[in-house]
Amino acid sequence: MADYLIEASNAAVPLFIFFVLAVAWRRGVRVYETFLAGAKEGFEIAVRLIPYLVGMLAAIGALRASGLLDLILTPLRAPLTGFGLPAELLPLALTRPLSGSASFALMVDALQSYGPDSFIGRTASTMQGATDTTLYILTVYFGSVGVKHTRYALAVGLLADAAGIGTALLLSHLLWG
């Protein structure tokens, strides 16, 4: 059964691409020209995103280099450890909404320090997969289309990150704790 599932998952993406191409051909869509138009638009969007990306990366670098991140983390360690969050994963939990690359580096550090099969390694991996880079997403996507008033997007995004971290902790404790 496991071999069948592995083969089916390996075939899923090529079959999906073939399905999309077959449907497009059947409907008379000029696939290559449409692809090129989409690629051109994607490149133009990427160029428009560069200033927002540079600004966000500079802000994250300043936050880490200034020591402000450590200053913020210190009083939070004891209360969050009471909720089952290992102190070693607090930097990962707090940087995940800010930067995917910084949180990925923290996850890799946890995997190297404690091992991929340790509770901390497994929880770090689960947290990385259960959350997203909310501030990065808001900066890039809202900035690229010129949205000035985000209403509840930040609060909802951070709430979703908190739910993801909480769920990752709960599942980690249930499965490996």
C-alpha cells in the first residue's frame, strides 16, 4: 500500500500539469503565449517588489543586530515555557512572522543542536510548517498593489500565526512529548 501511495504522489504533479494542458488545448487556449504573458507579468511584479523586500530585510537585520530581539525575548521566556513552548524555540516562534529565512536558520540551528528526532527538532519543524511570514507577506503583497489601509489583516495574520504555533505545540506534545 505504501509503495502505491508513493507512486501516486510522484505522479500527481505531472498528471496535474498534463490535465491543465489538455483542458487548455480543448478550450482553444494558446498555452505558450499565455505562459509568456504570465511570465512577463510575474517579472514586472518582482521588480516592483524589490524596494519592499529590501526595506523589510534591512528592518529585520537591524532588529537582530541591535539586540532588541533579545531584549524582547527575555521577559517572555518564563510565561511561554509554562504553555509548553521550550525556551530554545522562543526565538523561532517570534521571528517566524517576520522572516522566513531567519526562522528557517533558527530551525536548522535547532535541528543541528538537538537533532532532527528530538522533541525540540520535531517541534521546530512543525512550527515552521504550521505558520507563515505574516509581516513579510503584508509588506510585500499590500505594498506591491498599493494598499494603504490593511484593516484587520495584521491582527488576523498574527492570530493565525499564534494558532499555528499553539497547534504545533499541542501536536508535538501529543505525538512526541
